[in-house]
Amino acid sequence: MSGQASAILVVSIVLTLMAQDPATPIDAKARSEKLLTLHADDAASYAIYRDAAKKAKATLRREPVYRWTNPTRVGGQEGDVFLWTYQGRPEVVASIFSHPHHDGKQRVVCHELHSLSESVLVIDRSAPNRWAPKAAGVDLKPIAGAAPPAPTPAQRLVQIRSLAREFSGRSLSDQNQTWELRLLPSPLYRYESTNPDVIDGAVFALVSSAGTDPEVILLIEARKTPQGPRWMFGAARFSDMSLWLKHKDQEVWNAIRGDDHTFTSDARQRFRFYQDRFIPEIVSRLGETAKTKEE
């Protein structure tokens, strides 16, 4: 047997033993990178348009704006949040996430999407699970008591952060467990659109103490209106639970579970969630990458 053949055989045996030995430590970084690639590739499977003629295509930002985990649900969920933008403004927010299957051999890949668009979107995807919303995205409303948008981006960012802190939320599970939602202090995405009616804006997330996965997506946006420039807000459901959002002490939005807010959700709604498919579990063990290179 040649020296090269011997080396290949040794590497093969080592990798086989590592795969069979449950005590072999997991290479968390390599596994995280594999999950990121998986989730980003799934996001890229969507082509999103703002018009029926498919002339105005939204652009996927392949780098996630946020990475999250929830160790309390279905064996541990890990996900990435992606945005599609048009003229700089976010049109769709999606969480592509996955978790172990109960058989221990497979992984469940899930897609959660919400339209943020002012248009009725057209979505192309070559896969069994589809999304065909029949309404525009979030409903923008004026933020009560907000001062007019400041003249410079730096000043407006201060306003955006301050306004976002005025919002709070809660969720209610099917088991009647209430979770208070906390605002992540930094925006997931800050934008200045080339749309002349959009002056400035940012996307925030409210999360629960159960994990770091977003439950509510909050838009803070400065827009031109007939009454002059104003700060607006919009909220997007990003959970299978019932949700409530308050501005200061006033409830301003909710998404309560029912016929219009089911667990899987109708494909025609502006919120869509489904288990997309099952794949072999992803396991990256220490040394696997290096040994593969040696081979």
C-alpha cells in the first residue's frame, strides 16, 4: 500500500471512530458556520418582487442582521434573521432556523417570514412550500408625542433609539405562560431609503427571556406626510404565540392566536411559518475540518 493510500485509510478510520464516539467534543464554531451556510442558502431560494410584472426585485442581504438561539424549545433552536430590501428600505424579514428532530438523526429546517412592504409582494421559490401574501406588510402608524425627525442622520439615530425604548411587549403561550418581551438595544438594521418619502428608519427586535429569538419585529421610520415629517412605527408578528405591544402605557398592536393567526399560518397571509424539510443532523466534531483537508 502506498504512503498516500495509507494516510487516506488512517484518516478514514479516525473520522469513522469520531462519528461513532458520542463523547468526542463538538466543534461549535465549525457547526455554527455550517448552520449559517444552510440558513443563508435557504434564504437565497426566495426571489421577491414588489410588483406583479416582476420588474422591481428586492435584494437579499445574505449576511444575517441577527443570529439567535433558544435552548428551551424542541431540543434547541438556532437561527439567522435575513432582510430583503428595495431602495434601501426593508421589504421582508425572515428567520431561517433549525433544530434537532426527536429521532436524534435528523434536523428540522423552518422558515418564518413577514412582509414589511407597502406593496403586495410576489414571491418565486422552486420548492413545495410557498408564500403568496394577498396584502401589503406592516401598517405604519404615527408615534404619539414624538418630536419631528431631526435634520441630521446622527441626531435621528438618537431619536430612533429613544423612541424604540418607549415600546414594550408580552407574549402568551398555548400553556397560558406569559413572557415579558425586552427590546434589543441596538437596531438590527438602520436604513436611509432612496425613496423620497422615507427619510430614515431602523428595524428592532423584541425577545423573551426564554432565548434570544425575535418575537416581535418593530419598525421605527421617519416619513414625509401631508402634515410634515413624522415618526411612524409598525409591528410584525414573529412568533406562534399571542402577542401584545405597548407604546408607553397604551396598547397599540396585537396578534392574538385564532383563525387569522394559526400556528402554521395561511400562505396568503403577510406572516408565514412552516417546517420546510428534514435533513441529516449537522455534526462537526473537533478536528474534522483539519483532517478532511489532510485527506
